[in-house]
Amino acid sequence: MRRPLIGALLITLVASVLEAQTLSQAPTVQVAPPRRSITAERLRDGERVLFDGLVTESFWQRAGSADNFIQQDPRNSEPATERTDVRIVYDDEALYIGATFYDSEPDRWLGYERRRDQTLAADDRFQWVLDPYLDGQNGYFFEINPSGLMGDGLISSTSVQNRNWDGIWDLRVRHTDIGWTVEIQIPFRTLNFDPGKTEWGINFQRTVRRKNEESFWNGWARNQTLRRLTTTGLLRGLENLAQGKGLDIRPYGVASASAEPGRNNPKTELDSNAGFDLFYSITPSLRANFTVNTDFAQTEVDQRQVNLTQYSLFFPERRTFFLEGAGNFDFSSVAQGGGGGGQVGFNAGGDTSIVPYFSRRIGLGEDEMPQKIDYGFQLTGQVGKADVGLLQVRTGAEEGVVGEDFTVVRVKRRMMTQSYVGALYTRRNPREAGASTLQTGGVDVRLATSRFRGSKNLFTTAFALWNTNPAGTGGNAAFGATVDYPNDRWNAGATFREVQEHFSPAVGFTLRNEYRRYNPYLNFSPRPANHPLIRRMGFTGDFNVWTDTNNSLLQRVVTLTVFQMDLHSQETLSVEVIPEYQRLDRPFKVGRDILLPRGADYSFVRYRVSAGTANRRKIAISPMVEWGGFYSGSRQRFALNTTFRFRPGVIVYLFNELNKIDLPEGRFTTRLYRLTPELQFNQFIAFVNMFQYDNVSGVFGWQSRFRWILTPGTDLYIVNTQNWLDDPLQNRFTPLDRRAATKFLYTFRF
């Protein structure tokens, strides 16, 4: 495959995107129904929302109505089978949404989840997005269910959704003999917006889970999602909006007890700590966050994984400071999704093989142990037509760990409807004599349209990155490009990446160096017309080829989804065939005492069958079986996800995975178990336990996490974490460490 040919193809596709965007702005082209609108009603003097979940006050009737939802599935473009009515009012402080969800069988609602930010794969739900800038690229996502669960996230111009953002808002839910109703309060101080705009983008989606029915208020084509902000309707009538002084002060205190590793009565150390976060809206669209003496005692533990690849595992960020405004730092080298799926090659799912800014490099050591953060500063938001992000963090020196200063700068200049050009700079400076300051710089571009060939999605991204190389030997760059055609029925694309020998972003993540990757994929998902059982079929070819920088083959993985079936009842079944070739460019320690030599090459085929029952069921299972070749021998893999939903708020998640490896060089078996029982008393109080064990590390871990949201923005956490080592010499579990912490934080808003 020649790079000039790839370049010509990319140029042709880029030209197509530009042409499509130009056409989408032409007033004579109309490929979709007229954009719907809803008018918000300003409350009069003396009027206030009682906030009881009942949409009965007179001002709700004066407000405009968003109704007549249209099905996306199962009967695309037909009216929803259950009526939804949404109305919006506002005052000087907040935006209020009042919604009525009519149901012909009001006692059959599903709302198992109550804990904040849990996904709603099993429940009825109401979701909405806000695009306060009306730019089609940046916005807010919210969702609720009939049990009062609250979920939210940030939507960025790179189509990434940051579900870990926690905005300050509130709701009340009521169940009636016609369905259920809700009142929602979103303070203006929670949002960034342009006070000069009287119109925002808005859209709504309702899910009736027992019918497997999805309906939208505006734009219901199957190749769109709610998070595609270019298909929102309009929220009109917003006048004289303000954020007050735009100042939030969030002090917090932590008390903890921890024990040093040891077997015989380890010493317990008591500690206390305090700090604060300060949030200030410099302008209504530009927000600063300053943190002092930061402690992340409330952070959830990572879900443990067994690694049978040559490369490091990627774990997501979970710390709140780094998640605030995280979308402003997204870079297009991180592909979202990709081909047909399955764990292939370097990663599973999205391409995270080149991440130039990865916040887990800050304040966490190589062993993932927390390091002291003295202070941190973030600036995120919009300045004119640019999205900006600035991060400055200083970590403290303690127990032999060198203190460091970290800087990250990100700018994205929005173009046309859905496109941007951007730049990124990172800096890591150890505060130690003679240490080198490491820097990374890069540029990226995204050209996108949802009007290609009338109403199709087409996205093209390209990037280039460089980092300092103290040895001065060159080869310190990475670059690539992606073309995606993500649409219903046909989904296709191609990705190219090259990472040179000495590319190593100091505040980033890379799986390996000195390779090129070629990844074309094609998916065809027909929908049998009026079939009583089958909703959709799927057939996919996902081709991944890795070479060294001289184009000598290192690895080839072809994931063929030869059969995939989604039923109307929400059950699923898929069958995959995965031929693979690998030539090891370095020794690979596949097991504790098994080392495969550099230069050895292997060809083998794996087979995978996975299925799933409907998540809405009280007992839902998702088994997966995989077998076939594995390097010089064979591998059998069994995995099972089981969820027990005993009643709303009482849920148990169980996961176990077994790998049997049989090679001429040796045999071994890996086991991983994870048990997560949850008691979710309501949307404000939850008690979650996670138990994990794997026989590779031999560590049994337990974390219990109690969270009480006294009021939105005021939280109490009680967290206990303990680990034990499976000691074969003593034939028992011996304690490794334990830590208990209580954290209380309160938000003052001005």
C-alpha cells in the first residue's frame, strides 16, 4: 500500500466533505423536515416552581409544548406509541423542564437504576441535550428514569462524550395513573453559554424499554444519535440570562486511616487533610477551575483486567478535577469506535494507541499509586470561534518521588458546521537538577458533515505530533488520518497511523513504537422488513495490519462478523471468525514462566460466539465463548456477565472470565472474578461494594463506597479499600494494605 495513493484518496474524500458542507449551507437544499422549535416561558413576579414533580402550575400551560415525538425504532418515522409532552420555563436563576410521560400501562414502567450516572440499558428513560452556543459542536447531555436517576455529560466537537462530568442540577419525579411526570431544575450557573443568544439548540429522546421503542422530538433518522447536535431543535424565548457572579467555592475535608503493607498487625496511621476547589466564570462561556491540596479519596477503583497481550492496558480517568472540561482537551488521534469490534491487536474498541494527553500521567506513579498534588488550574470554554483548554498542575515531592510541573494547552478553531482545526502542546518539567523538560506538540483537523449525499454522515480527521528527544536521534513523530462513513445499514471507514521509534509523549499514552497501522473496515446491517422477531442483522469485515516503518509485516488481524442478530425482544447473538498472524519484534512473556522469542512468527484462527439476553429482564446474562489458536498453541476463553435486578435500587453485577492457555512451551490458566452489589436508596444515597480477584496477581481486593448527596453540590463520601494477597506458602490470604477515608465537600455559589 503506497502512501501517495492514500494521500490522493484522503484529498478526494476531504474535497467531498467540503463540498457537502458547502451544500448544507445553501438555502435551496432541504433534505430533512423543518427544524422544530419550543418557546420557553419566563416566570412572572411572584411565580415559582413548587418542585414537587407535578406539572400543574398555570405557567406550565402558558409555556410552549414539545410533543408529537417520532419513532426512530422500531417503526422509523411513525408517531411514538406513547405520548410525551415537554414544557420549559425559566427565571433569573435556572431553567426548568416539566415533562409528562403518558403510558397506556402506567404500572409497567422500568426504573431499576437510582445511583447517579449509571447507564440506563435496562430502564425507561428520558434524555435531552442542550447546545447553548448553537454551534452544533459543544453541549450538555442529561438523562433520567422513572426512579429519579440523574445522569449527565459533556459533548465535545470531537464527538466524545464525557459522562464523568457532574453538573449541579436537581429533579423530582411523580407516578400517576396516566404515567409519570418530572420537574427538572438546571441552574444557569451550571452551564456555559452566550448571554447574547436568545436561542439554544435542544432535543429530546424517550425510551419505552418494554417495547424496545426509541422516539425523538427533532430528527429521527437512524444514522443520527441524540448527541449529534446539528440535528437539535430550537429553544426560543431566552432573554436577559445571567450567571450571577459566576463563582463557586467548594471546600472539602478528608479524614483517613491507612495501614502499611505487612503481615503481622500492620501499624495504622491516622491523617486529615483539607483543601478547596474554586470555579469562576471569567465570561459566561469561559470557566476557570483552581484546586489546592487536592485529594481524590472518593475515586472509584479501576476494574481489574487480565492482560494476555504484549502491550499495556488503558484505564480511564476517574478523578473529578481532570474530568471537568475534559472534552476541551480531546485530540483526533484518539478514534472513537472503529470497525467491527472485538478485542484485536493493540486495543479493544476505540483506537487509544496514541493519546498525546492522558491525565492519568499526572499525580499517579507508574504503580498507579497517588502522588501529592499541591495545586492545579484549568481554564476551559470558548473564546469567539475557538474552543480552548489550559491546564497547569504541580505535584509535590515526597518519599523519593520528584515533584513536577505539568502544562497542557489546547486550541480548536471551529469551521463551517461541524469541523475544526486545532493545536496541542504539553510540557512536563521535573523539579530536579539536571532533569530534562519534555514537550509534545501537535496539530489536527476534523472535516465533518451530516449532509453528505443528502443526509449521510462523513468524517475525516488527520493529525501530526512531535515530542522532544533528549538524545537528539530523531524519529520522534507520529501522524495519521481517518475517514469514517458511520451510517445506518452501511458503515465503513479506514484509518492509517504511524508511530516512529522515539515518539514518547511525556504526558500521554502509547502502546508501542516504530510501527504503521492500516485499518479499513466495512459493516452492512440490514433490517428485515416487518419481521416478527428480527430487528437487525449485521455483517462486518474489520482488517487490521501492522508493519514496521519499513513496511515489513508485524501483525495482521481480520475480524469477520459472519453473523449478528438483534431481536425485537432485545436479545442478541453474534458469531466471529478471527484469522491472525503475528511476528514478534521483541520477546513476549505470555505467562509467568513462558517466554516466546523475538523473531518468531505465528498464524492461527480464533472463533468467538457471544450472546445476550435483554437487559430489561430481572436476570440478564451475556455469555461469550472463544476458542482456537494462540501463538504456538491454543486458547480457550469463557466470559460471563450476569446482572441480578431484584428491585429498583437493589442490583448485583457479577463478572467472571476464564482463559485456558495450552502451548508447547507450557500451560496455564487465568481466572478473574468481579462482584459488585449495590444498594441505591434513592438518587441521592447509594452504597456500592466491589470485590475483585485474579489469580495472575493473586490479589483479592474490596472497595466499599458510600455516597450521600445532601443537596446537589454537597456530598459526603465514606470509602474503605482493602487488599489481600493469596499466599501459596501459607495457603491463605494475607493483608497487603487497607485505607478508610471520609470526605465531605460543600459548594458555595455566588
